[in-house]
Amino acid sequence: MIFQTHDVFEFIDHSRNFGDVDHLVRNFQNLIKKNGFDFFIMAANPSASGSSLSNIHASTWPENWLLRYTENEYHKVDPIVHCALIKERPFLWSVAKQRGVEVKRVQNFYYEAHSVGLVDGICFPFHSKNLGHSLMSLASSYCRPVDETQTSLLYLAAAYFNATISENCDAHAPSVHLTEREREVLRWTAAGKTAWETSEILAISERTVQGHLAAVRQKLDVATTTQAVARACRFGYINM
């Protein structure tokens, strides 16, 4: 555990010298990997706003799962996001999963999550002035025990991550201009629509939609559309 403690405080030191979100994400991803977790997400709690999982502050979750989660409106049945609203301390996914396991849609949700490697995990609820109700969830591809000391150390690191994002959510906004059409396309994408569905809604070709998304990714300096949506939400280019 000494090794893990050293890693946590090293991450905290790095977070104090904030450079950019991508660097912070890489450092945190390395930290949780050493502690047996594969993915993490930090987002506004959709149960607090009633909307889907669109305002993502940082994520290493599989992109296909994020799209599936939004398309199927899984925030309505996800017991973890509901549990994060009523709890103030870290909790294991297994605790939240005790709710509604008999409901078929919840069972389907678990099955699909497991299929992309989100089997077990831990959740940290947060509330801050700039981010409101948010949560950070760490996921593992297998069921694993987590002791209280490890939970406390990861919670400390997650709290610094949350505070760093909150304090810098406006200060490091990229200076770019998104056209109204690019914003429209991005809003429908954030709502879970495919490029074809967006083209039908906006009465434009699917190729044009894909062109707008490519332009947005380039302007926001990201590799994926999911990252573009997250950055656009974080910096206020689109509102959900």
C-alpha cells in the first residue's frame, strides 16, 4: 500500500500544476490502472438534470458504450447514477446494483455493460460550485475486492481531479468558433443520434453531418466525437 500511497500523492502534485485536461486524464488513468481499474468517467450526474449522460468532463470509457448508453437512455435505469445522488461517500457498484435487479431493462443494462468490460467498480459522488452534482466512476473488467484504505486513497485522488476540473472549467476554454450548424449537429450527436438520424432531422446529407463533426473535432483538437461533445459541453459551446 506504500507504493499506492506514493502514486496518489504524485498524482496530486501533478494536478496542482494543471496544464490541460488530456494530461490530467492520462495521469489519472495511469493511477487507476495500477490499482486494478480499467476505465473511468467523470460527468454531471444525469439523474440530477433529468438528461442523459451528455455533460462528460473526462472519460476513458469505451466510446461505443457511451453512445449506446445515450441512445438507450440508460441513465433512467442505471442504479449507480441514482445512488450517487443520495450518497455523499464512495460506494461500490455492488451496493448500487442491489436496487432493481429484477427489472428486465436493468438486467439488459448490466449485460451490455459487462460485454464492453464494465463489470465491477466504485463510484465517488461530488458536488461543486462550477460542476454541480457530478460523479466519478471507476470500472474494472472483473469482480474485485476493494479495501477501505485503497478506496480512501482513490477518493482523495478523485477529489483533486474533480477540484482541478472545477477550478479550470472556464479558464482553459479553447478559443475557437463553431458555426451554428456545427453546434446543431453536435447537440443532436450528444443526444445520442447517429449521423444518419441527424441528417434526417436537419434535412442534410449524412456526408455533410460527418463533415461537420470532422471540422468540430479539428477545431476542438480532439480525436473522437465523444471527446468533442465532452469538451463542447464543458466549455459551453453547446448546452444540453
